[in-house]
Amino acid sequence: MIHFPVLRWGEPYQSLETTEVRHFSTGEPVAEVSQANPGIVARDLRKGSERARDALREIPCADLLEMVKKGGELFKTADLPFGDGVQTPDDFVRQQSATTGLPEHMCRMNMGKLEYVLSHLDEVLTSLTRKLDYDILTRGYGEEDGVMRSYQATCPVLGMVLPSNSPGVHSLWLPIIPLQIGLVLKPGPQEPWTPWRMAQAFFQAGIPKEAIALYPGMGEVGAAVLNNTQRSLIFGGTATVEQYAGNAGVQVHGPGFSKILLGDDVVDNWEQYVDLMVDSVLTNSGRGCINCSGIWASRHTREIAQAVAERIGPIAPLPPENPEAALAAFTVPGQATAISGDIDNALKEDGVEEVSAQFQDGGRLVNQEHCDYIRPTVMHCASPEVAMSKKEYMYPFVTVVECPQDQMIKAIGATLVATGLTEDPAFTRSLLDARNIDRLNIGPVPTIKLNWLQPHEGNIVDFLFRPRAFQRAG
Amino acid sequence: MSTENAVTDGKANDARTDLDAWVREIIEWHFNPDTGCPFWLDWAEKAGWDPRQEVGGFDDLRKFPHFEDEWLRGGPVRRWVPTAYADRPTFVFETGGTTGIPKSRVAQEDFRIDYELFSDTLPEDRFPRGSNWLMLGPSGPRRLRLAVEHLAQHRGGICFCVDLDPRWVIKLIKKGWHEHLKAYQDHVIDQAVTVLSAGHDIKCMFSTPKLLEALANRLEENGSSLKETGIQGIFAGGTEFTPQWNRFAHEELLDGIYMTPTYGNTLMGLAASPPSGPENGYKITYYAPQPRAVIQVVDPDDAEKVVGYGETGRVMLTTLTKEFFVPRFQERDEGEREPPCEQYPWDGVSGVRPFSRLASATTVGVY
């Protein structure tokens, strides 16, 4: 069986503790994963973090950029070291699908997305650094346009506690290496594939091995990564977000609660936007934080819910290799049943209706021998007061909420991506000013369409470098 | 059959004969109105059968129900003191108690006897007699602190201790106060580093995996190491003491210091383990101090059935001392059943970890 070792600053380490990751539909073991222990993480980070950054600082940022671009190509096209042999790109797609439950064509799409980001990383960094001369980041200071600028790295390495559900999130850590900051990755239990393959691609492209560490493990290993890095990113649910809220060293990526908001000026033409709504809800099987889980409007909400339900309600599970497969499986035992039960509870409240139910004989929950599915779900909420209006789940689930426009921004709560369908200047102004909205699209932009040149939940460069005063006597 | 196996089998038969005899003696003691404790005498009266008549050996203990540690919550604690020992000085040790009433176990000499037996298993060159000890573990109303102190004294040394309140640690974890948790761990390690730096000739130590790791890291940050403090022998315990952690500690923390894992709790004595290392994949196998305590590995769905060697099951403990009788207590741990060995000719258990069906409800590794 394929074995994933721990990578201790690039060096494979086979743990005495291993877990098996299994194929979601057959139950067959796909790989054995070495489990790090927290002590190893603490020890490596204490001893190797500065060395990781030092190794990267010996290579100019521009050269590192070229290397990771090359790494992106290799990630997408090359046979890369894996276990005792090699992994082809097709192997990667099949293996990632097998353990995450994502259909293969979605895995391939995510693979392409990561390669795209890497191939455009110079533009991404130019945007995120606001055209700062990279040498200033390396040296710590330098003059631009006759002005002394100084930036200090807030950490030698960035820790990342990664999820299993959506391989696309790996795009967030791709710009780190060219900024001469080391990578400490704790992969999600079902998705060790991308961090491993990307690390191997980077190594083959010339990135120093001592710049990257990979620690598969359970929660306590993630905690060790967070506790032993000055800056880290973590992905998790609402409880994780609340736990790390206010911790300046931890950037939390939680549920997106992304939404489409229809202004009163366009809502009577809602039919024009059904494709946009369906794409925003359904793409990537609704697993991403940027997938839309709420459509808000002051009127026509029943018709909107019905129209979206007609499109996505009939969708049923298909085998992962089927190019038409639109639903990812739930691979963690009991998870889908618990989610479906939570939905049933929320449905008991007055003012909530499951509009998609009419398209699903046998119900939304599909239990299979080794995995489960939940079919796309559209809920109509008569007001924002009902608990259902605040729900979001890791599959194509959307609430269509009736809410007056003048109460909408306050009522939506925290929203990662808001697509405001309006041409009303006053409503547009209100959306621009809304501090509970992170990424804002005005006009018909699907919530899942990202502009990679723009920051996502905070600018990673600002997280990793702090501007400061610096004077040097002439 | 090899000669070695024949020797082990012979010893195992002898051990079993000794165990059956000891069971008869203990049952006679606990269910004789002149010697037994009020709890078990009352129990027998209500049960309507006399264990002294019906228990002829270890296998007959299955006539008892599984001991429930909930019986240990609340008073009067004297109901557990054997009548024949009513006038002896009595300790009470507690487990749990983060919220609500803790479980209490009375003890008089048991903890001393248990740790003296354990002392016999320690290699003399690594735990030199007359050297002083550091007890880096929980303090307060727990057996461990007094037991380790007695072990040190039994071996001619003096034991230095730290203040560590695990109930507060559990509260910090449950509240998610991670900064406070880190600060409290630092506070505990500060105490240990201070003691070790004070010229007390400390050569032996008890610790838990988490604290040992934290101490080693702190010492390294200070430009020192566990070895440089003069520590030669460590005994440690806890379900976090996995083969991987054992290997990590030996390869990266200990620099040749001897360390032996132990498994125990307030209800039983201290289970020791034969040496482990790279030659056996750092596997840790615990053997109870039979006949004073017996560990069985049983089918989680049918505790009457002991699983086969190498198979996984729930740990079931029977404690058989004159101070305390615990029949067939189903522990919150699981592991694999191991065959007798030369040093311990009775069943053991390896791979001890929290019982998977209860694991989510248990806070482990708090110190």
C-alpha cells in the first residue's frame, strides 16, 4: 500500500503510528499515512523554522517565483515521487477523489486551478504587495521613489491546518514560498494528496527541502502547529472561528456564509439570474466557503426557490468517475446523517419550507454502504428570523430568504462573498460600507468566481510582513 | 514446544495456582464479618449468596457483577475500610472531581506495597539507590504524589515535588483558555527547572509524556538538556505513552537516559513493562502486579469472553488486596491481549489507549 511519511523539513520520517485512508465508495484502503506526534512538530519548529527562512532568503524572490511556477507545471503534468514509486497526474486525481468523495472531474478542475494560480503568481504577488520591490522584503528595507520603506517578516514559517473538504483552498498558501517564508502544513485527514504532491513538485523545481514540513495527524498535531508558529492559517467550522477570533497570530478560515443579494431595483427580473444562482450554489459540489448558501430578496423569493430547486433538486449521486457527477460524497461516517437531522430540526419552525423535496423521491439523505450523500437542498425562509436562514452545510444547500432591502445587510450576518445584484447607487454604497461583508461583487458575478489578484479574507502579505519605520544614518 | 516456552508455561501454571489461592484468601478476608469492609458485607447480604462458599479461584469471580467506580462517589468513605484495619491510619485518594463529587479510594499501605514491588523492577544502575527524585506530575489528593515520594524514600532518596492541579488544567481545556493552559504548563515547568538547577543531586524522575517533552524543550532552550541535569532514570505513565512517543523520546529527548513506561490508576497498583526499544518496535506491554491485581482484555460486547492473544479488547481490572477489592472493573481503556513472558508469567496488554467507544467523552493527556 502507498505510504505517506511525515516530512520533517523535507526529510521523510515513517511514524510507528499510521492511519489508513479508504476509498469512499468501496471501503478499500488507498494509502497508509504516518501520523506525527505533537512533540515532533514542536521540536522541528523550534530547531528548523529560522533555518527554513534562511534557506529561502539565499534565493532571490524572483528566482523562487520562477521555481514555484515550474512547480505548478510539474504538479499538473509530471510523474512525481510517491511512496516507493511515482504518482502520475491521473493517479493523483483518482486518489484524491477516492478519499475526499469529490468527483474526479472536480479534482481535475481544482488541480487546474492551483496550476493557474501558480502560473500567474507574479501577478498575484505584484497585486498583493502593491508592486513592492521584492528585495525590500528580503533585505528588510529599501528606497522606493525616494522614500525609505521597511518591512519585517512576522514569522520565519507559516503554519497551516488544512481541511479535507475542498482541495481548492490550497491556493491560499501558494504565494508563501516566493515571499521567503517556510511552509508547515498539517493536511486534512482525507486530503494528504495535494500538500504532498505540491511539496514534491516544489522540490523538483528547486525549492530547498528544508523550507517545507508536512505533519499528517489528528487534532493535537494541528494544535501543535498553531502553538509553535507565530503565524498560522486554520480552516474549520464556526466553533474554530470563535475559538481563534481575536488571536492576531491565527487567520481563521471558517464557513463562508456567502450570499447573493437582490436589490429591489432588479428583483422583478430575478429570472435573469437563475444560472448565476445555480452556479454559485452547485459548483465544486457546494463544498467551498465561496459557494452561495443564501439568496436574499425582498420579494419573489418563493418563485426563486422554486426555480433553483427545479434545476438542482433532481440531481442525484453518480459514480465519481462520471463526468456528469455533481455531488461529492460524505466520507466521514455519520456526518451526512447528522447534517440531515439538523436540517429536519430546523424545518420544524414555522416559515420554513423545503422546496427541493418535491424533486427527491426517497428524501434528501442517500445512505450507501461506505459513504453517504445529501442531495441539493433549497429552503424557503419567510423571514430572516427563522434559524434555517443562518444555516450552511458542506454540500449544495441554499436558503432563499425573504427580507426587506433596508434590513438585509444587518440581517445577513458575517458573509465571506456577497454578490449584490443591483444598480441602485444607495444600495451599492451600503454594500460597500458593510463591514460584515468581505469579498464584494456588484453585478452578476457568481460568488465562486474569484479574482486571484485580490486578497482573500485578509491580505496574506500584510499577515506575514509588518511595515515599520527604519532609518539608517548616512 | 521450545524450552523457553515450556519454562514460561510452567511459570504461568504456577502463577495461576498462586492467583487462585490468593483469590480464596482475599474473598475470605473481605466477606468475613470480622475483617471485611461494610460495603462488601452489605453487598453480600443483599446479593443473597456467600462468596466465601462459592469462590474457589479466579474464574469464580465472574459470579460478581462488574465493579462500578460510581460506587466510589460520596461518603461515608469509611464503608470501604476493612473492619480488621479500622484502627490503621487511612488515606483517601481521589480521581475525577473537575465538576461534582470525585471518586474516593481509601488506602493504608497498598500504595506503598505497590510501589515497593514496582521498585524491584527498576534497574539499579539507572535508578541509583540513595539518589533524589523529582515528581513532575499531579499533586493534591492523588495517590501518585505520595506513592512516588514513598518510592524515592524506599530507595533511600528524597523526593522533590511540584504543584500541579489537573482539575484546573481540565477546566482550562474545556473553556478553551489555551493561553492560560500554556501559562500553567510553563508555571509547572518553571518549578521543575528550578528544582533541577538547585544542586539537589536529583537522578531519578517521574513524569508524564507531555510534561517530559515540555521539560526537555525548556532545558534545550536554556542551553541544557535532560541529561545535563543529571537525570539517569525516568518512569512515566499515561495512555499518551504510545510506541511512537516512546521512540520519539528515546531518539530525540533522552540522549541515553533510561525510561520505563507504567500503567496504573487509583484503583489498581502499578503495571510495569519489560524493556522496549528499536528491537521490538518500541512496543509497550504492561503486566499487572499479579496476584494483587489482574488485567484481562475482554470482548467489549461480552466481558465474559477474554479475547485471543493479539486481539483487541477492553481492559478489565480486578484488584485483590486486603485493603481493597475491585472485581471485574471495565476500564476506560482498550488494547491488545499479550501472552505471558519470562519476567511476568501471566497475561499482559499492549497498545493501551482510550476505549474507542468512550474516547470522545474522555479528556486525556491533561498534564
